[in-house]
Amino acid sequence: MTNHVLVVEDDEVTRSKLVGYFQNEGYTVSEAESGEEMHAILQQAPIDLVMLDINLPGSDGLMLTRELRGQSDIGIILVTGRTDNIDKIVGLEMGADDYVTKPFELRELLVRVKNLLWRISRAKNPVVDENVDDSNENIVRFSEWTFDIQRRALSRDGVPVKLTKAEYELLVALSSHPNQVLTRDRILNMISHRVDAPNDRTIDVLIRRMRAKMEHDPKNPQIFVTVHGEGYMFAGD
């Protein structure tokens, strides 16, 4: 069943771009330019996720977020031109699931939407995989990859891939926080004891090396996603 996404954005150009992009990616997409239109659409059809602009005419996106969260478990991603961290924190406290700041890359937003819808689906329909030994929390599986943290072993469809100590520490740090944006400073704090003279550039270099080893197309990363102005996100399925 196709997921239904609602884009709430008063800027017509941005709204059209989002609607067209997500329709092209196979989603059912509705659109609204105000809080009133948003409420009307929500009453007409089941919506799985709302992309909500904070700056709407006549409406406070943060208050709309609180209303939505009070009424349902719908996925909420706030989209805004503001860079004020207070808005971000307040939005998350009001019940938003995620937050992107303009200008954003559509690919990054798609990853966030996919991950949020997956988490919602898992919460509603928990699946028990009899082939996975849940007692072993040290094994991370994503796509065709298996990462055994305890044995420091990474393999792709059973074929081992060598990692340096720093690369291993980076993969542990990121895979331990899936779908979360980690700043360079935070990643440095997790791996700096493994790296000589660490700095911000260290993380960028390590990410580049990991993409070269693990991404099908390093220039269009699907696992190690750059979140501009913030850091990196591990988006392995």
C-alpha cells in the first residue's frame, strides 16, 4: 500500500517541488498552503506523514505540531527556513519526529521520510524474524552488509571487507545511532582515542573512505548521508 504524505507549505515553488519529487518517488501526495487546509485534508483521507512548514500565514507551525501530536501518531517532519536551534528543540518537544532546515537536499529529506515511515510501520506492526538471533546485540545488519561489532568484522554478502581502527570506530558510532544526525564534534568524541591529532577534517576524510568502501555510488550516498550544516546520519536499512 502506498504511503500518503501531506505537504503543508505556503511557498508555491517549494510546495510544487516537494509534491512532484515525492510523487515521482511513488508516494501519494496531498498539499496544503495553510493550517486550515491541512485540517480539512486530514479529515478527508488517512495521512501517514506530514511535512509541515513552521512559518505558515495565520498559523503557528509549532502549535499545529502540538495539535497533530495530541490527536494521532502521524509522522511529523518540520520544514523551515529558520536556523534558530530553539525552534528545533521546541518543535521536537511539541511532538515532531524530525526537522529539516531550508535549503535542504531533496535526497536527504527522502531518506528522513523513508526512515520515519519505516519506524512508524514497525511500531504498528512489530515483526519477529525467526532467523535473527536477537540475543546477539553486537551484530548490525543493513542492506547486504553484516557488521559484527564484537569481532570487528564487516562483510558484504559474506565477503569480508577490511577496516582500519578509525573506520571501525566510525562505523560503531554511526550504526549505534541509526537515523540520527551526529555532529562532527560528537563523532570525534566517540573515536578520537583511536585517531592521532583529530579534527573536523578527520571525520570528513573517514566518511569519504567509508563511502568508497561501502556505497554503490559514493557520490550519491545511501548509507552515510550528509546533513548540511549539522553533520552525518547513518541511513542503512
